[in-house]
Amino acid sequence: MWSLKRPGGAVGALRAAGREQVVLATAAMLPRLLRHPVWRGGRSRQGAGRGVLLVPGFGFGDRSLMVAHRWLRSRGYRPEGARIGLNIGCTTTLLERVERRLEDHAEATGGRVVVLGQSRGGWLGRLVAVRRPDLVRGLVMLASPVLDPLGAHPGTVRIARALTRLSAVGVPGLLDDDCFTGTCYRDNVRRLAAPLPADVPAVAVYSRNDAVVPWRLCRDPDAECVEVRSCHTAMGLDPDVYAALEPRLADWARPDGESPEESSG
């Protein structure tokens, strides 16, 4: 059991738990994905160079979305990680970093960017879409509790609150009390409740088998809601997720302002 008396204890435990979850989820789901037509098929120019920003979930880094990164690149998208490190920092700070990465990627790709986030990464993506719709072409939220970011499994919330206690004793780069009860929390909950801009289409993917985030909290009223059967951690490895996303992403890959009829013609 890790101890709050050791500054690196909670963070180390979170890293270890995250690695274990990824290993277990990969072993269970990846073989099915690699055999599925959605992985082996597809057109290499489907993405038309459209930028995609990948935002990892709570306690994870960019490597947790490497399968999605590879799938997107094979179809002609330009995916990039959010480069926020381990997603355990202050919400407002992380939002600012995601926004800067979004600006850079939009400039590099010459157009608005699709934001794909898992769990906490999804609601960070929603926050940045509300804040900067001029940069966001579409939004994908995988198992993201946008209706109540503190409504996750009590064990996950306990870890998050433990990080705030470490922050209080001087460990940098972690959640702090302001993210739970202060201005940071109130401002970002208010932004999460704001409607998505009309020109930012969104997909919210959820599962009733999710033991980390209650599925009802993921059903964003402003998004197209898609149900799958995978667990929370394995959602980024579920072929049903990719099968659902492929036609929607292909539509978003069209040049900004071009209609489906112009694209098909």
C-alpha cells in the first residue's frame, strides 16, 4: 500500500496501476481488434491529412492511445499526442496546455483539428471545444463523465483526492483542492454544462460494462451517443469503437466548408 508520507507514493502507485490495467486490457482486447476488418481495411488517404489530437485519460499518458494513433495514421490522418504528461494535474492548467497543443496542430495541418479523448481526456477535449470552436473540427469522447466529472468510481476519486494532499505538501504538477471545491472546479463544471457549438459535431462512446465511470454520466446531450460493450480501459482497443468512429471521422476529414455532396462528386 502506498503512503501519503512518501511524496512519490501515490503517483508511483497510480503509474503501476495504470500499466497493469493497460496490460490486462491489451491482452484481452487487442487480438480481437487486429483480426477485425476495421483494423485491416480502410483507405490510406481517408483522413486527407486532417489533424487529430489525442488526449489520454486520468493517470495515463500519450502511450495509452498509441493503438488509436496507429489506426488513424494508417488512414491518412495526422494524429498527435497532447503531450501533457501523466494526466493528473490541475484541470485549468491541463486545459491551457491542451489548447496550446491544439493551436500548434491546427497551424501545422492547416485546418481545424479533431479532438479524441479518453475518460478525463474526453471532458478536457469538450472544455477546449467550447472554449476554442474555431480550432475543433469534431470531438470524440470515450467513456468520459461529462455530466459529473467527480462521479467516477469511489476508488478513482480517492486517488485523485490523495493527489491533492500531496499537492498541499509541495509536490508540483498534481491536482489541488481548487480542482475539487474552488474556482477551478466551479468554472470548469460550468463550462462542461455549456452546449457544444453547433459547428462542432461530437460522439460520446459509453459502455454499461464500465466499472470506472457510470455509463449515464457519459451520455452528453449535445453529442451522438454510441454504446459499446468494452470495459473502461479497453475502450481504445475495442473494434466496435473504431467501426463506429470510422464513417464519422471520414466525414469530418472533408475540407472545412465542403459539403458531403461536393466530396462525393
